Amino acid sequence: MKKLDCNNALRMETFDLPVMARPFAEANDKPLRMALTTPQLFSPRSCLLVGCGDSYCAGVAAKPLFEQLGGIRTEALSAMEASRHWPKERIGNEPCNPLLYVISASGNVSRNIEVCQRAAACGVGALTVAVTAHPDSPMAKASQAVLPISPTPFDSGFDEHSPGLRSYYASLYALCSSAIRMGEVKMRYPMSQADDYRRAMVEYAESFGGEVMEQIDDAMFALAQQWQEFDSFEFLGSGAQMATAWFDAAKIYEATGDVATYEDMENWCHVNYFARDHRRVGTVLSISKDSPAMVRALEVAEVLARLRPTLIVTDADAALFPEEATVCQLPSPRYGFLAPLMDYVPVALLSGYLARLKGVSLFRGGEPAFQSQPTHFLKTSQIEIV
Amino acid sequence: MHFYETKIECPKDGVVQLTEWLRRCVRESGVQSGIAVLSAPHTTSGISFNPYMLKPEDHQDIQQALDRLIPMRIDYAHQFDNPADAAGHNKSALMGTNTTFIVEGGELVLGSSQGVFFFEFDGPRTQRCQLAVYSDSSFCKEE
């Protein structure tokens, strides 16, 4: 098959990221900046970033920014963990603490609404902030503030539901903006530095445009042709790239329906290393050149390249990695901590191509077994306050 | 009118002496008798006077006095920027951003210990100062 015969909605979303970056920033920067007051950003002593699925992943990706730029202790939790298992006293027993970001583009997900309601039920406590594209949604109404996301117009040209790449970028951008804002308001750096961080986000997304995206696209189509017979995939990361590994695995699941796992690269050496059918497990290692885990990643890459069909996604020099591995070299962000904003691009393209080459529909569209499952069970699940 | 501008690389809460630059500009203008107007076209800066011979760190006395009058708070109505910036606007309004000098005998007229200083109340930033020197003759109505 030719590459363009395998075009798909996920690929179109991926190609739109560098295009949407600037208009999205222009539409959203001011509302994001003014979403929280100075006292609201000063008061909290800890942050919780809560979501389901991709939105949970956005929290994992943004956690290092809140800690590094905002100077605040931060946890990323699944909505289930926050709503049913996280100790009440850590949801709130003092004003404006923690600063609780609840992330959902739709704002309709039951478990997220439950988190907001649980925080409110704790009495004096968490300042809940809805990160959503729908400021009138139930989640936003259950929150005390809204970090609004206004998406830019987009039409993939395909009549298929695409894994939400643009909404993930938007959620992550909103969280990064809020972390930058917190550091700015707390005067951890000058306003000019904060503006430079904001500019760097847009410039990083734009650096994937044009020929860069075409080259990544060609490489991922070629790899998809080699990997199309595989039915299991593993994704390795460390630190901020754990979010990338998580998100990459999610795109494989959503696009192809194949089993995909993600793991911390060190844990992988202890457990997943022992996969028996190792020549048929497509394995992806994501590592940023600025990562403290870079040297360890080089060691793991040696093992991977010997055992597994391997893709390395990195902004480091490709020559550092074994010849047997496929290396997809990405542009570097000006600030290393911004890498998770875009470093999932190669696997998003790969996922879309694999789905087409395998002849499966994104999100199992058209398959009766999946249609009979009410897809809105995420939004109609019973809310319980425990 | 003779117009001059200088860039000032200001550290956070920096104080920069302008006295010698002002004297040079006035001499260069050739104006023998008139006035000079100094302006800092910013909203977190100010222009004021202090003894010119003080050690640079001594000028922080004025910054600290202003800090006591207008402390940095997180509840200013202006929240677009940061608390230091909000306080800086207040300090700038209080100190003022322009002043006028007498020019006589081709020289800037200052008291024996007077120095002219640019105060930044936020930063670090690159700021500007502008000077316009007018001759008496420019105010005379032509017959």
C-alpha cells in the first residue's frame, strides 16, 4: 500500500498540531493567564492533577512543570484514585489546599465530577479547577474555577472518531501555562522569563511542521509496514517520558486494538525483559536528551536492540543508539521539560498507519461488540462520595 | 528642541545614575539657556534625586523606604502580571516618571550634591530614558 492510501484521522490530527499551535495560544493565553487570581496561586502548598485516560496522562506530563516552575509539591492521580482512595485529609482540611486541577475536555466524565464533589464535601479545603473546553459542563459547575480551553476549528476529512491528539495537546498546554503562571506570580523568575517559556511552547510545536513532520511521517509509515504483523507493543519511559510511554500505548490501543503496555525503563529490565516472543513485540523507548535517565536509556537501548524490534524516539544524537534500532530524531524544545508537549507525534503516526495496514477501524468503529457497549458509560457511571 | 534617548539595563529593583549622561546631552545640545525635560516612559520606573556620591548600595535605602510604604501584596486589583509588578506601578505613580531641569550657561543646573537617578521597581528589564532640551529662544513668540 502507498502511504497516502493509509491516511487516517489520527494522522490528520497529528499534522494539525504545528498548525494549530499559534492560533490556539493566541486564543487561549489570556484566559488561561487570568483563570486563577494571585492569592489562589500563592496559597496552595500542594497540587493534585487528576483525570481519566489521556487527561490523566496530561497530569503526569505536567507534574514536573508544576514542581520545577511552580515550586509546589505535585501529584498526578487517576480520577478513581482521587475520588475513592486518596485520603480525605489530603483533599482538603485547610483553605485553598491542595490546588486540585480536574482535567476533562468534555467536562462530562462521571469520575471527574465525583472528584470535584468529593472535594466540596470535605468542607474547607481544595480549590478545584476544571480544565475543560466546556465551561458550562457539569464538571466545571462542580468546580470553583475553570481553566478554559478553546479549541481551534478542525476537520480531519474522515468519518471516523480519532484518538484525541489535539485535545491532549490543548489540555497539556493549559496545564503547562498554569504551571508557568504559578512560577511567574510567585516571582520564581522574571515575567520576561515566563513569556519566554510561553513562546517556547509554541515554537516547539511549530518546529514539527513542514519537512520535519514529513520525515517523521515517512519513517513511521516504513516502520508500520515492518511492524504490521505484530499484535503486542511495549512503551518505555522514565520521568516526564513516562507520560509519553503511557500516551503512546493508549494510541496503539485506540487505533489498532492491539495489546500495548507501558513501563518505567528500569522496571522493564526487571520484568518485561522476559517476554518470550520477543521478536514480535514492537518496543518503543522515549528519551529526552536532557533527561537525568539518559545514560540508563543508552544501556537499555543496547539490550532492546538485541532482543526486540525497537524504535527509539529522542531529540538526542541518533548515533548514540545501537544501529539495529530505528531512531526517530525529534526537534529539541528550548526547555527540556517541554518535550512531552510533542514527543508522542511519531507513535501517533505509527498507530494510525498500523490500524490501516491491519485493516482495523479506529476505536473499533463499526464493530457490533463495541457498539453494543454504551460508550457513554464513562459519563453515566454512578457517582458516589466516599 | 534636542532629543536624546538612552537604554538602561536594569536589574531587579535597580537604581541607575543618569547625572553624567544628562550633563553630556545638555552640553552636546549647545543650548545656553533653557530647560531640559527628562522622562522615563514606563509604569514600573521612576526618576528622583539622591546624593550623587553615595555608594551604589546606599540607593537601596529609597527602594526599601518605598517597600515599607507600598509592600508587595498578593491582593492588588491588578493581577495580570505579578505582585512585584503591581507594587511597582504604585511606586512609579508615587515617585513620578519625569522631571524638569534648568539649563544655564550651557550646563545642567543641579545642587552641589544632587544626582539624578532612574529607579526600577520590578525588572530585570531593559528600559529607556528620554531627554528633551529646549532653548529659551524656542519659547519666544516671533514678532
